[in-house]
Amino acid sequence: MYKSLIKPLLFKLEPEKAHAFTLLTTRIAECRPIREILKLFFAAEKYNAPLKCFGLDFQNPIWLASGIDKNAEAIDFFSALGFGSIELGGVVPRPQKGNDKPRLHRFPKQGALINRMGFPTLGCEAVAKNVQAARKRIADPNLKLGMNIAKATTTPIEKAHEDYLESFRVLYDDIDFFTVNISCPNVAAYQVLQEKKNLSRILETLQNNNPLKKPLVIKLSSDLTIEASDEAIQTGIEYAVKGIIATNTSTRRDIFPEGEKLLGGLSGLPLYPIALERIKQITQKFSSQIDIVAVGGIRTEEQVNSMLAAGAKAVQFYTALVYEGPGLVKRLKSSCAI
């Protein structure tokens, strides 16, 4: 029904308006009977394959990536689909509008998106309230929530650690793991946060304020050189980071010439070969020291299995949901070798 009816209607709207409308409609899942019906139809709990990752127990390795539910407004809906984890955000301490519109573009023939959102957010206080309300409604101990925390656009690099810490503190009690986003391509100079000096300051600040030792995870750019990626991962290991999410969206256009005039991060199918190769490289060097989660262009059962075989413990999705719809989660859980 999604591909034949809902998707054609949504694709008549501008991408960001379609996204906002979709999030609005998911609010029906805040009603428990509706949520239970969705779970019966979509979740397919019998296909769960529990695993341990980041030192936590997850129901399965099919996870929602950050970016789709930036303000934690659709946790009820995504929990009903049967994801093993839902990563929220990115979030910064104070509300910000993000970049000017239009900032989200579809490329259906290529199964891709290009976005330059720039972290539009209600801010960490409002997001925390949404998370707390959802936790009360759902009351599911198996629901694992991650939060992607970031630096505000106007915050200088040398003060970035203060932004991460503020969101970390505000959201601490309600989140299971925190993804330290140091690789967004849509904020000026953002990716220098992956450099050892800047990354060390951020991680040291967070770990010094982490009494329960909640897992910290680093999200790396797909555009990093292998050497820079290795250095960032090694820095993470030095500060007891539990995981790596690879990879974020790409500014490369040689793999996607149709979008060469658009600024922003490329996601979707063109990114898959790059992400798979990066997972293999990270696994070869660091799999015994840190858990790896794959994201980037994953849509099919074969691609999921390839990522898991390459060393990823779990896989995340965003763009695939836009093109495949909510039934994707059940299909992958029931068909993949997990």
C-alpha cells in the first residue's frame, strides 16, 4: 500500500513538507490501541535476533538512524515497527532553525537524497520532554533509544565540547546511548571535530560527566581518508568509546553526478559501496576493540547480510524508509540471516 498509494502522494509534496506531514500522522501511535495494532501488523517480533552491542542488549540489529526523528516526536510509531534501536536527533542545546530552504532533495531513480538541513531542532530541553513522555506511554524495557548530540551552528569549534555536554546532561537519564556527531557535512568547519585535538576534548568532557558509564558512540564521515578515520577511532578507544557508526552522508559527487550542483550530504544507494568498504576497513583493524554499526545506502536483505558479514553488529536506515516504507523493517527482519 505504501508504494502504490502513500508514496506517490507524499512524493507530490516538497520533500521536507512530506517529511513533516509524515511525522504529524505518526502521532496517532501515541494512542496505545493504535500502537498495538501497528505492532501486530509491522513488528514481527518472532523474527527478532537479540544481540549485545555497546555493552547493551538489543532485540535485533535492524535500527533506525538519526535524522528522521530529530525532535523525538515519533518514538511511539517507530517503536511499533520493530526496530531494535531508535536513534533520535541530532540535537543541540538551544533551538535553531538550520539552513535555509530548500534543503532536502529526492532522486528517486538513484534511490538517493541530498540534504543540507543544518540541525534544525527544538533544543535539548524540549527533546528531553518528548522522550520522557514517550517513555511513560510505551513503558517497554526493551526499547533502546540513542541520541545524536551535536554542536550548534554558531558555537565556535573551541567551545564545541560545551554544547555536547549540555545536551548530554539534559538527556542523560532517558537515553541508553549517545552518538557523538562529529561528521555532519552541512555545518561549516564541522568535520574538523574529527581531528584528535578537538575530539579528545569532547570525549574527555563527556566521560568526566558520565557517572553511569553510558555508552558513547562516534559517528564518522564517509569522506575521511583511511588514515584520518583510523586516528579518530583510536582516539575514541583511548576515551573508552563503545562504538563506531560508519558512515555519515557524503559531500562527494563523483559517485552521483546528477547532484553535483547541490550542496549537502548525499545518502541512499550511491553511498552503499563506500560504506561497505569502510566497514571492512574498520573491522580489519578495530573489531576486537570496539563495536561497529553500519549506515549508508542499505536497503535490501543482501546488503544487510553483506554489512553484517563485513563485521557490523547492526545496521541503520533512513533513506531506505523514504523509498520502501515502514514494511521494510519486517521484511528485513524476516528475510535476513540475523
